[in-house]
Amino acid sequence: MPADDQNPNAFGAGEPFTVGVEEELFLVDPVSGHQANASTAVQERLGPVDGTVERELHACQVELITDVCHDAAEAIGTLGGLRRAVVATGAGLLGSGTHPAALEGEAEITDKERYEQIRDLLGDAVATPVGGLHIHVGMPDAETAIRAFNGLRRHLPLLQALAANSPYRHGRDTGLASAREVTIRAWPRSGVPRAMRDYSDFRAMARLLARAADVPDYTWFWWKLRPHPRLGTVEIRALDAQTSLEDTAGLVALAHCLARHAADADPAPDPSAEVLEEGAFRAARFGVRAELPNAEGRLRPVAELLDEALATASAHAGELGCEEELGSLSALLAHGGGAGRQRAAYEIAGMGGLLRELTRMTAG
């Protein structure tokens, strides 16, 4: 039986509209930036930390997890401390949606029962590790969570375009802004689910899909967006991991404000799954230079959509304490997002220089 039926959900158990962040980062040689299967050694050498450092599906990654935070600045402060703690073990860190140079098959699977099960379920779909940025926003009750979930669906392509930070994979330029998006499309249950009528609709669908997929519960759904009853949050999972914590801060602040707005807003036109799928690919292909479809299929540039999203977010920025972080998104747009920054570094110094620059920036 799915876990949300066995235990009461955690919606409303804590302060509403708090935020928590998880980032999946690559472990690398601190000098060269080459991928290293070192998560067990890193975890054994860690001292006390504020937050959590977990091993990930692949042994070349760690997941840095904040506690419940009041605002983006608090979350980013915690992530900065966690990054420094990992680097203090002697490892390097590289923030990107994919490792730019590692070859397929070089990443080992971590020796955890859950991860062994995932490998058995997915086979070669997990051959290439991906790094994501996951943002949780606390919800006061289950029905508000579903309302926020429905309202956030239409913003996913924009958030994904802004966060696109993986143009290189297996040592070559993919022509994409986010190779992570194309890589994770090989995973089942990795797209955008339909809008839900209410929390009962979500629970019924989760039971049905878990049975159809032969998995224990909804935590085995790798959707771009999902209600998370165990944590009492709505979780945004569509974004590439970022190199720069300044970029991370802007994305967290924007997602936090949009979730807060969606929790109370009147329902907007609901984009179809087909339109959202097209928007997700266009975001992955072109990043911040994309034109993305609205619910009626009309294409609009990311810069224009960001202006509208910031106008919506600004109504909640004071309450959520993130005016400064929202302001950083104009700089992200100007430098072409993470993908633009990576390509600029590659043009100057090649792949070796790119790896060193990403490692330096992630540690910094």
C-alpha cells in the first residue's frame, strides 16, 4: 500500500510557505575537474554540517540538502556551507546538469538497496548521471498543495529554460542548453503529470501508477513537479543543478514566489500535457534564448515571460524576503544562463579549461 495511505500527510505540520533546497553535484578531482566515484569516502570524512550530505544514485555525486528555511538567502547560506564542507574533505565539486566530459558507463552505482533497485528497474537509462536542483515549498494543507501544483505546471518550461546548465555531455557539445533534460527523458515517470482535481484525485492516481509501475509509492515518480505528502511540500524538480550559487539563489527565489502565488491564485488556463512537453524540449534546446508556448500554443521569448513572472513574484517578495535574489535573474539572462557561461569558457580554454572553471566556481 502506498505510504501516503499508511501515514497521515505532513501538510500543515510546519510553518507554511517555507522553502528547502536539494542540489545534486558531481564529485571531481579538485584540480582537473574529472569525475570521481568518491561519495562514500567523502561522506566518511565529513565533519558536522548544517544540513545534510547524502550519497546519490551514482557514486560520483552527492546531494546537498538544506533544512527547512524561511527564505532563499537562508537556503543558499546553508548550501554554501555544505559545499565548503565537501571541498574540505579534499574532493572537488562541479555543478552542472551533466558532467561535461565523463564517458558513458564511468559512473558507478552507489551500494544502497534503493539504488540497486532503480538500476534493475531502469537498466541503461541510468548509465549517465544527471544533476538536478530540487526546490520544496511547504504547504498549509493538502488542497492548497494541489492548487499550487496545478498553478506551477505552466511555469515549468520557463524555470527549466532559466536553469539550463548542461550543454556538454560525453565530451561534446550536444547542441542543447540542457542535455540533462534529454538524458532523463529515458526514465519512466519523468515528465509533467496532468493537473489534479483535488488531493483525493492525486492519491488515487498515485496508487494506480505505483501499481502499474510495480514500485512502492509516489517517491519513485521522477516527475518534474510533484506533491510530496511525506514532507508536506510541493517539489519542483525540473531544474538543472547550478554552478553559481548566485544563479541558484535567483531560481530558488522565483520558484518560491511562484509557488506562493499559485497557492492562492484563481486557476489560470491549464496548459495541456502536449504543450508542456513541447515547452520542456524547447527550454532544453535553447535555454534562455528559447521561445516557449503558452496555453494557447503561441510562442513567446523567455525574456518576456521572465518579466511577467517577476511581476507576479514581486507581490510576494517582501513576505518571502527575496527581493535581492530575484534581482539576480537579470544577470543570469544577460550571460546566457549556465549553458551560455559553459560555452563561453569552452571557447576560450577548451574542455580542460571548462572543467577547471566549473570546479572553481562551484567551490567558490
